[in-house]
Amino acid sequence: RLCKWAYAKKYSLGWSHKQQEIRPTAIDRQLRVDGKKFVIKPFVEDWLNTDGTGNKTSIIKREEADNKKNAAAATTSKIMVQNLVERSVHFHDQIYDISFQKFAEKKKDEENAQTRRAENGDLVLRLRFPVENLEGAYFPNPHRIIDGISRGAVVTSIAIQDAHSKVFVMSNWPTSIVSVEEGVVDITVRKQGETAMPYGEDEQRQIRVIIEDMVELYDKATEYYPTTFTKQVAQDFVDPL
């Protein structure tokens, strides 16, 4: 029993004090992808591009029926998004790492109008979580309250939460991460005009996602409190061993 509790504590899993057993988190953490390898659980992955006025338009298509039929458990997923960016997702140690290895260059004879529009605006990764953060309320850059992460660290983060769950999202480069509506987190992966990784082909932009239950004992609706688990994996993300 002690070993189970220690495991639950280590990975911020749910714990039933009555039954003395590990219980599932409110948001099931199992990674699931659709037939095209886009993530559909525990969050729904979408890709958008912005125009000059800030309007965002989805650049991928998926069928809801296919999502449910073809949903498959996975630990990794790697795809090329509309010939714009290579995206990988890795589910490990109860967290999600999303990385972008390169920005693809459009071929000279490429005539895809959607691709051309996407290249002319910001490329945004949208993650939709089953979290009811009222009117898109969020906590900006909560990594700043984590001991061991320097205020000068070149990272960006966000936290959203409701009565049951909380989500922490962090990037390893300075960018825009906002919540524009309930359950939605938008991360600008590539800004307009960027045709390659600014620091060369070896640069790897990465996002870490942490999903946890709210703890009635100390969590408050008006404050974000990082758990020991979040502190550890956030510190490791900024300064890996």
C-alpha cells in the first residue's frame, strides 16, 4: 500500500483514501491519436494560421466519426503538418513532450493555396482540454513561482484549471501562449516570416504538458499552485540532467 501511495505521489496520480488505491485522474492521461496521428486525447490537437488581422483558421481536417473509430492508444506520434513543420509527441513519465524538429521549406512548384496562406501568417498549435476555465481565464508564466527556475530563463508557460483539473503548458523558447476560450491553449510555434529555425537546423522547439487533478486541501480557484511533481518536471525541462 505504501509503495502504491508513493507511486501516486511521485507522478501526481489520483489516490482513494477510502480504498487506499490509485484512482484515475479526472482527465484520463492515456495518449490517443486518430488515423492521421493527430492527438485526440487527453487533448485535441489542432493547427491554425493567422492572417494580418489576427483571425485564426484551422489548416487541418478531421472527421469526428473517424476520431472515435480509429482512436488508438500510443506513446509516440510523429507527423508532418501540412508540409510546414515536423511535429513529434512523446508520452512518458505521465507527461507529454511535443517537439518541432524543423520548419519545412515549400517547394518552388508548390501550388497549394492553403499552404501558401499558412506560410504568410503565424503558425499556431491549439490544444483543447476538457477544462472549464471560465471565459478562458489563465495564469501567465506560472514557472516564475517555481524555485530553481531562474526568472531569466528563456521560456514561456501557462496554467488553466477548473474545479476538477489543472493543466500546465511550458515552451522552451519565448513565444505567445494564451487561452482564448474555455479549455483552449494556443501556442505560437512559428511567427510570420520565419522560414527556418532561428538558431539553425539543430534547434529543437519543445513544449511540455502536465495534467493533474485539483487537490481540495490546498488548491484554490483564484490561484495556481504547482505540485511537487510539476516543479520537478518543469525544472527538468528547463535544465535537463
